[in-house]
Amino acid sequence: MPEFRYAQHCPLARAAEVVGERWTLLVIRELLLGPKRFSDLKRALLGVSTSVLSERLARLEERGVIARSEVRPPTPATLYELTPLGGRLLPAVLELARWGGALLTGPESGDHFEPDWLRLGFKTFARKTASPARSFEIRLDGADVFFVAGGPNGTEVCLDLDAAATTLHAKSALSLFALAAGRLDPAAALRDSEIVADGDVAALDDFPELFDMAPDDSEPHNPQGA
């Protein structure tokens, strides 16, 4: 299939040519979480066909957005990962996800969710200004362990931290997200065992302050002023 072009000398048009095809941004989302095998991507991108996924990966590799590497035996595999050029998509993806958050309602029947998406969700809404100097280790069934830490430069969401004062265990990503948004009372979450906390449990009261989940613009924007 020939590569689509807008035939416009515009950087936005060029970017749309690279990442605007169906499934491509979601491939980028998965690889922003770390290197993946083809089977990992196929499982997370429920509904994508093998041929379409292969084509999207080939296009991204041709454009220098992703690269392949080989894992040696005893468990040989081909891994796909972002190049430095691909990694520069992170701020744009986070801003687009934040914008999409205003359009997202509750899960619909048949909606798929990967536990690792919570880490990218927390990174999307991490406070960029000073936040409480609290640190949390986040443990969610089916997801990699990650950390959330506040400080004078804002909130960091990462895979590595020397130590966290509080460990949060949860079976539901929705519970953790509701806690971060301030919609779930920490005492109620602990009482109902939606979340189990170890360490500095009192720090849970400050957990929502590590994030900025207020909508950027609560009123629809009308450029016509009508």
C-alpha cells in the first residue's frame, strides 16, 4: 500500500502522515511504556489484525520512529522500541491524552483495559508545579511496579526509586485513579479494602495533591463567539 501524503509543506501535516493512521498512536502508547514483542502489542491492542499491526510497525521503523532488537537465547525474541526520535512524542501523547480525558466517560461494555496504562495515566496528570514531598510505590495486579513521588519541581512517575515511604496495593486501576482524582476517600478505600497501604498510611491524604486532574477548560470553546 503506498504511503499516504497530504502534499502540504507543513510540520503538522508531516507528523499526521507518520502517526495519524489508525492504531499508530496506540502502538506509540504501548512503546512509551517500554520495549514490546509483537505478541505483547497484539494482546494490548485488542482488535488490531496481524497484517495491520505488521504494516504499522514497518512504517514506523522506516520513518525512524521505532527500532527492532533481538533478544538472545534462551528466550529469543524480537523487541520493538522507540528511537530517540520516537521518544520525543511523549509530551505530545500526554497532552493529547489529557485532552481526551475530558471526553472519556465510564467504561463501556466490551472496553479493554491494560493495567500498565495506569502508569501513563498518572504521568499524564502528574502535577507540574510543586507537590507534597510524598513518595509511593504502586502495586497493581497485572502491571509493573512503579513509583510516584512529589517534590518542589512537581510530581515524578517512574519505574525506579531508591525507596518509597508508602506502598499502595490495589486490584483495580479505577480505585487508584479515583484516589488520585480525590473522588475516593482514603479512609473509605482502606476500610473497604479497595486499597491496602503499608508504611506511612497518613500520606494517603496528600495523594490527590500529587496530580492535577482538574479540566483545563470546563466550558466548550466557541471560536465564533455565538
